[in-house]
Amino acid sequence: MSNLPVACGACQAGGVCQGKGLSTLKSGLWANNPISVQVLGICSALAVTSKLENALVMGAALIFVTGCSNLFISLLRKAIPRKIRMIAEVAIIATFVILFDQVLRAFYYDMSKTLGPYVGLIITNCIVMGRAEAFALQNPPIVSVVDGLANGMGYAGVLAVIGAIRELLGYGTILDFAVLSTSWYVPNQVMILAPGAFVVLGLLIAMFNAINAGKGAADAKPAGGH
Amino acid sequence: MKDSLRTIIFATVLGVVCAGLLAAANHVLKPYQEANAAAEKWRNVFGVLGVPFDENAASAELLKLVRSKGNPDGKVSETTVNGMKIYTYQHPQAGKLYAVEFAGPGLWGPIEGLLCLKSDLKTVFNIAFYKQEETPGLGAEIGGPAFRGRFRDKTIAGSGKGGIHVRKPGAASGNNEVDGISGATLTCDKVDAMINAVSRRIEENRAAILKEGGNE
């Protein structure tokens, strides 16, 4: 249960986790991006990205949840009994997800109706559980928060890109401001529907792979996912 | 033994802390959530009655308007006749309107809506299905303007049968039949049943509703 020497050398050496923190941030945002590289969290990435606003709120939800759950799981990492560690993780994650859902229902009702069950489904999102298991259980709190936020932002970033592309082509708007005038642009219905999400996400992952392959990024490990 | 005890204590403490946190959050946020739900109902009622109101108004503001009897132009009133919730409104062009709540089982989940009739309590002014979980793209189209528009000016009391019948697409004839939606026969049958049920109840209570509505 002690810190992995490789994982947190820089952090213990002092400072505010300069080396380790930065590489963790980069890993979550780009090299190990949860969606485009690890192909996790695809369900919600496809389901809530028909408009940019929805994608942004969903991204914010995940940043909040991964950040908070990583912090608390990391703080408790030495206290959590091994046998029930997964149940404990899920309990902590679920608490933050329900909290976000309740706030949304109280202060952002329209968005809450639009996102429907997908906010609650963050509990089962592989990214959150994955970061808790793979990172927060082995690392101290500050760097775990950085990891959680970085992965949340990596997810949010990809969602925002998909949301922007789909809204632009599907409605001709960005955040409900008309960008492509309907006088000459016919909104492409397929972008609003599920197939549009698959096409955009597929192209995005291909682009990521092409860029990473070009750079010969050694730490990019494509993996099958959910 | 010591290990299992520690596990049990940890699980209990974690459970209590998480539950306590959520209970507290729920307690604080509940008034806002209830206001949203109540305001949502009034948005539906105003929408189906054609009452002008600010669609972007915050829930709290909208409710304040309703509670102070100052709903957009102070003319929507709420009555209950024989267990039927009815909202009446004096529309500037269409005259007295009655919006009657109805509900029934859909294909996948409950459907709730409002049937809005003109002053004769027979002619349809508008209809809304504000709660439904039908198949997106097929049954869910009952909530869309195309299907709802088919009800306009139809009559719920014709040829002794009562109600409006949702027929196979293209088969509707006469002013108590509307075209259904292709690929959503099951949903349309349920909608047919619930509209007929509410129409029958309106017919049975016609005199009482007109009296309650204060048909001056």
C-alpha cells in the first residue's frame, strides 16, 4: 500500500509535485486521454454530445466527480480495508455523483431534464472507477487530485469537441448562437442522431492515433475498452 | 477477527458519512427542486392554453406569479371537478378555454397530458403530452407539433361514440378522427384509449364543468 517509487518520486522530493504533477496532467489530458486513447466512457460521450452545452455540463460533472473522489479515496487509501475497497470506492463516487445531480435538479432544471439518466450513470463510468483503482489508491492526495482533474478535463475536452462539431453541423449553431445561416446551410440531421456521434468520435480517435503515432509517443497505450 | 471488525467499522462509518452528506444536501436543495417541478406544471398549462408568458423565467419567479394570482394575465384558474383537474382561461381570440388533465399507460411508461377544449367543451383547441417515455423517433413523436396539430378543431363528441379516434395513418376521416403515426401503432392505441376515457368523463360531467368554469 506504500507509494510506488516511480509514481511519486518527484512529489516526495518536495515542491508542489512539479515533475510528477505535470506529467500526470499531460497524461490525463493527452497521452492517456480516457476517451481517445483508453476508449473509456464512450457511452456518455455518444449520448450527451448532440449540443455543446450538454457536453460542457457533462464534462464539468466528470471533472468534479473524478477530482473529489480521487481526493477522498487517496486520503483514505491506507484506511480502506482491501476486501471492500471497491465497494468503498463506489460509495464515495456515488455520493459525489448524486450531489452533482441534486444541484443540477435544483438550479439547472432544463439541463437536468436534457441529460436525464446520464448524470447518475457517471457512477458506473469506467474513468472514475479506473482512476480510483489505478491511481488514487497508490498515490498521495495532491497528485491524485491532479490526476482526477486531468482525466476529467481530458474527457470534457473530447466531449466539447464532439459536441461543438455535432451542434455546428446538426443545428448550424454553437451554444445556440446561429453560426451557419439556414439560408444556405441545411442542418444535417444525422449529426444530431446517434450515428453522427459514432462518426465524429471515430474520426477523432483516428486523428489522435495518427498524431500520437507521428510523434512516436511511447506512453500512449491504446487499449480496448467499454 | 480483528481484521473483519475493522472492515465492518470502516464500512459503517463510510456509509453513515455518505448518507448523512446526501441527506443534508437533499434537505437544503428540496425547496428548489419542488419549485422547479411545480413551475414545470404551470409551463405546460400555460403552453397548452396559449397564455403568453416568459419561457425563460426562472421557476421561482413563475411560481411567485402564480401564487400571487397574478399569473401572466391573472385569468387562469384551477378547479377540480369529480377528481378531474381543470384549468380555465379566457383566451383573447379563442374565448373561454378548458384544459383537462389526463393520464394513462403508454407503451413503455406512463403518459400524462392536457386536453384543451374551447367553450363548447367539444372542440379541441390544443393538446399536449408533457410526460411520456415512448420510443424516440416513433411513439415519442406524439409530443411533436405535427401529431398534436392534427387534433386542432376536431371534436370529442361525435356520432355517439365519444372521443377522438386515432386511426391508421391516412385512414382518418370526419372530425372525430386523426391520423396516427406510422410505426407507432401501439402508442397510438394507448393514446386513443386515454383520450376516449377523458372525453367520456368530460361528457359525463359537462354541466358541472361548465358551472365550475363559471361560464359567464
